[in-house]
Amino acid sequence: MILDPHHRLDEHPGGVSIDIGGANYRDQLKPFNDFMGDEFSPVPGTVFRLPLRTERQAKESKINNTPVSVEQIRTLLQDFCNFELEQVILFLNHVTHIEICHVDTAGHRRVLGSVSIEDILPTPPPQKVGKFRKIALQREDGSTTSSRGWCCRSLTIDKDEAAKVVSELLGYDVGDSLIADKLLPSVELDTPVNGGEVVGSIKTSFPAHLGAICTLTPDWQSLKNKEEVGTIMIESRER
């Protein structure tokens, strides 16, 4: 499927779905040969290809007029590996391993960082205080691999009850908006079992990570403060 947000495909406004089983589109899947093996091998999942916006495309774009360079993407991924790998995987329900790789034009593959997570006690444990998980984190040089346990506590309330509380606070009915924005009335608190520093995207004095689905502004990427660390795209909305 090719997305066309500018509606430049007259016959297929918005995008088109193409059967790439033939040789005519072989080059479209070549960037994924590193893990697919062959362009037409079955893959149990969904593959996304996100081309970078060139300077020429940026001038013509009706969505964003900021070009994105290869170096900016490299910095983005390196910052993600250095600052966010551990905290990101804590709040994922089904993903247990993340690996960031760079494949150069010659096909050489280099791992920038990886992280894995696993449950170390039954879920929920007998104490019913939450679930315990262990994270293994590896940096690019492979020499600094850390593993520590986390106690993850979560709270989820009834959707109708949450809508009623929020509606009373705001003075209008938010039921339909909660559904449209896919907002879930749940929150999770993750604390390292043996203590230690907890560094998130936004620095606080709390020794834990707090995860929730919030809607505070249409452009959530602008919710930054001067102490924030992590992925930064120069001259973009993520400032």
C-alpha cells in the first residue's frame, strides 16, 4: 500500500494498494533484505517504509516544510538507544525485544542497541502487588550490558466511570471523545526492584516511571521541557 496524503494520484486519491508479486516492484522491498532474506519471502507482520523528506519535497509539501537528512535520522536512533530503550519497552504489552540496526549501502549490518524484557514471576504474583519483569539492555559496543528487575503496578478503571468523572470536571460529555481518541483509563507505575537511578524523558524527583495515555494538546510532540532528554529532531516539530 502506498499512502498519498497530497492526493497526487488522480486515479487513486489518498493511496493505492498494489500486488508486488511480480518483478516490476522488486526494488521496493530491497531495503528489508537484511531480515527478510528475499524480497518475496513471507513475513509474519507488517513492514513500513518511511522515505525521508528531501529539500525539494519539503518546499512542495503541504504537511511539513522541514527536510530530514540521513544524519538527523542517525542521531534520532542513537539518542533513542542511549536514553529511551529501557523505558519504552516497560510500557509495551506484547513486544518483548527491540533491536535498532544500521545497514549501510554495502549491506553491512551494525546493531546500535537492543533491549529485551521478560516476566520473572507469575503474573500477577502471589502478593498481588503487580508483576515483576527483568530488562536486559545492550549498547552498541556490546561491553555495557545491564540487567535489572522492575516491579510494575497498574490500575485500570471502568471506561464509563472514567468518562463520568472527566465529564463532571470539564463540564461537558467526553464519552465520544475518549472513544475517538482511543484513550484508556489506565495508569502504570514501574519501580526498580533494587533501587537505582530512574531517568525518563522528563526529569522528576520520583524513583519510578509513570505511564499513561494522555491527551493534553493536539500536538503532543510540543510537550517538552528544557530538561528533557531523548530523541530530538533538529528544526522539526519535536523541538
